[in-house]
Amino acid sequence: MLYYQEQRSVEMKIAKSSILTLITYFIIFLLPSVLNTFINLGASFIWVETVDYLLGAVILSFISFKTNEINRIESNRGSLFRALLWGIIGTALVILIQFAISYLTLVLGKNPTSANTATLVTLAKTNPFFILAITVGAPIMEELVFRKVLFGNLSALLGLTSNLGFTIMAIISSLAFAFMHNDGHIFLYAAIGLLFCWLYKKTGRIQSSMIAHILMNAVVVLPLFLK
């Protein structure tokens, strides 16, 4: 009975942390556009969005790491060095996946260029400070939302322990990640999301997928920005 009560307490804390993370993320995501609706931000919009994303990453990180309770994936976590190592390995893997899917897209006669990436690069050229939002703010927030909450925490709250259960939740969270980018390359973003879920589960640390996501964005965006 005592074990059941303790388990329920842990689940409630994880649930509250997850709900708070999701609500905060959507507020952060929508805030610049809402402000622009009531106050014409003009050229200041990109500054507001940059600061918003960076503060959002800090706030969501605080919410996540303030919660002492860990989900089942994190119960088998390795060292930070292992997370760093797999984050770097994951970067190489995700870039290979992007090349492979982009090539396949081209072979099928479709445009492999991501409209989302092109838009972000254009904004970054207008304001170089926006690079921090792309390479730091957004990846940290997305890993905490789509990997830690929608994959890790939700799997724990649903009581999933089998590989099949984790696979289903990885697919769901990766599809949500893909649809949030909303640029037509659903399969590409879903594949990236699945790799990040795998990194998170393999190391038991969200830092591994964060590192891979941050480095991936930097490798993809910076060369285009410097053209």
C-alpha cells in the first residue's frame, strides 16, 4: 500500500511538471505573434522572438530539472560524458539521415529544401542574434517537450515498459514534432524525432538528444547563413 502511494505521488509530480512544461511551451511559442497582433513590433519582432526563445529554454529547463522525480527512461541514465559522446555520435547519424531522405525526396521528383529552414536562415541574416534562438533556444525547448514530456514522461504515466510501448510513444511524439514544423517534410522531421528518442532512451539523459539537436541545427543553418 505504501509503495503504491509513493508511486502515485511520483506520477502526480511528473504529470504536474509535464502539464506545466506543455502550457509554458505553447505560451512561449505563441507569445511573439500575440504581442505583434496587439502591438505592431515591426523590425523588433525578431528581437522579441529571440529573447522569448532563449528565456523559454531557461524556464523549461528550470521546470524540468527542478522536478526530482524521474521517469522510467531516466532511471537507467548513464554519465554526462556518455550523454555528450552519444550526442556527438547522434549528430553524425542525424545528418546522414537528412542526406539520405533529402536524396530520396529529390529522386522522387520533389523539392528537398525545407521551407522552415529557409525562413529561419532569412531571419538570421536580418538579425544574426537570431542564430542563438535557432541553435540553442528552440532545440532545448523541443527536446524537453517532445522527447522528455511526450515520449519519456507520458510513457511513464501510461505505465509502458515494453519496447513496443516505447516505440509507439516515440512515433507519436515524433509525428507531433514533425507537424509542429509545418513545412511539408513530415517524414524527414519524424525520422529525426525518432533518432532523438532513441538517443534519449539509450543514454537515459535528455542532454544527449539536446546536444545532437543543437549541433544538427548549427551544422545545417550556419553554412547557409554564411553564404
